[in-house]
Amino acid sequence: MQLESKKILEDIRLAGAHILDFTAGATFDDYVDNKMLCFAVERQFEIIGEALNRLSRIDPDTVSKISRSQRIISFRNILIHGYDIVDNTVVWDVIQQDLPNLQKQVQDLLAEK
């Protein structure tokens, strides 16, 4: 794997870790009631989506090992361009259901030699 690919994967891992740290112990109501938390989480998802988009251009083979990568990139696009239609329920569901799997896949890829 290219050095640049590993750097991008590390950016994804770190952004995901930030989201999990920010939301640790929080409920959905806590999330919705705290605009700063919402904005911080959305920013980290934007970083994840942009990093995957860049990775897809330089290392499509590595991106193909990340499930739902195109959907993650699309999620980033909605957060940036559709800022007025962001559904907090969807964001919270992604945190709870999808982010742990993404983190595992990225960590596994980073562990490869």
C-alpha cells in the first residue's frame, strides 16, 4: 500500500475516533440538543468522506476493501451541499450502526504491510 494511502486511512481512523469520543455516553437527545456536538460530528464525517474520495482517486484497490465507500462519500456530499436537509436521526444512526464497522475495516487495512 502506498504511503499516501496509509496517511489518508489514518485521517479516516482519527476522524472516526473523534466522533466516537465526542458521542461517548451521549444519547440521541443529548446529540440533538447540543449544536456544537452536531457540528463537530458532521465536520468529522465530512473529513471521512473527503478522505475516501481522495483515496478512491489514488488507490481504488484499497477503497474497494471498504464496504459502502461510495455511500460514505455521498453522505459527505449531503452534509456539505445539503446542509439544510441533514437529518440528525440519520447521522446518529450512522454513528451507532455504521461507524464501528468502518473503523474496524480501516484499522485492518492500516495493519496490513
